[in-house]
Amino acid sequence: MEHFLLAPDFETSRLRIAYHDDVNWKDWTAFFIPENLAYLGLEPDLGPEELSKSWSLRQRGRYEEGHGAVLFLDKVSGDVVGNAGLIKKCINGIDLIEVGYSLLSSKQGNGYATEMAQAIRDEAFLKTDVDELCSTIHPHNLSSQRVAERNGMRIFKRTQDKGMDLDIWKITRKEWERIRPNSQK
């Protein structure tokens, strides 16, 4: 089984990571607002705390399988800015490795989502044998589409998963090799 979980010391120029745990799930509660739930196919049946706790437990289960999203924290303030990682998915019988990313609304507009997504993309291509990566994005989520574009991805196809429309954006290793920073070549 290929391992896709970010190492505990993974960081970017402005961000460091923390695995979801029994305490920090509370720091992700602010993400679960109605606008975000629609893009994730989540129903507001549960409150933000219950959704955050469930999200955290789901990621911890994924960690045992060698993949999953982690919290990204500002190195200076220690504040959570987002949640991102490599996630194994199967959509309509197709196995995918997703660069998944989500950002707290209060942290949007600072380039954090692009920083997280590009760092995860580079880590995946540098340290695994994966030939392509994807991001699954709701067709109305323009912010995530712009991040995918900056991550070198293009729309591969529109599909449905669990009754929700999704665009699958992809980048191949070959495409990444053409755009990656010189320091990584």
C-alpha cells in the first residue's frame, strides 16, 4: 500500500501541520458554515461541533490507511487556516488520489489554499509513484477552481458522486514536471 500521509514535520514557508486529534477538532468547527456544507455534500442536520468532530474522526481513520487531511496552522500565530492532504477516493468505480483542501472563510484571500495545494502536489510527485493527482470540486465553487488552476490542473470531466455534481480536475506527473519549480528538478 502506497503511503500518502504527510509527515509530521511537513511545512511550507508560512504553514506547519498538525494531525487531527481529540483536542484540535474544535479548531476546525468554524469551517462548518452553510456555504461550505453545500460544496461538500454535507447536510446541516448536525451542528458545527458535531460535524467537526465527525470530520476529525474520519481523517484519523484515514491516517490508519496511510492518507488523509491534516490541519494547516500559521507558523507565527499558531492559528488554524485550513485543512488539506492527499485522500484516496473511489468515484464511480475510478480510484483517485485527491489533493483535497479547505480553508476557513476568515483566512481566504491570503494565498493559503494555493500554498497548501501546491505543497501537497509537489510532495506527492516527489515522494510517491503516483502518475496523476486530482481535485474534486463542486461546479459552483469558483474559489477552489482557481486554486486547482494555479495547481496546474485542468478539468478532466464532470460527474456525480452521492447525488452531487462534481468536476474532476487533474494534473499528470508529466504536466507537473513541466511546471515545477527549478529547485525541485
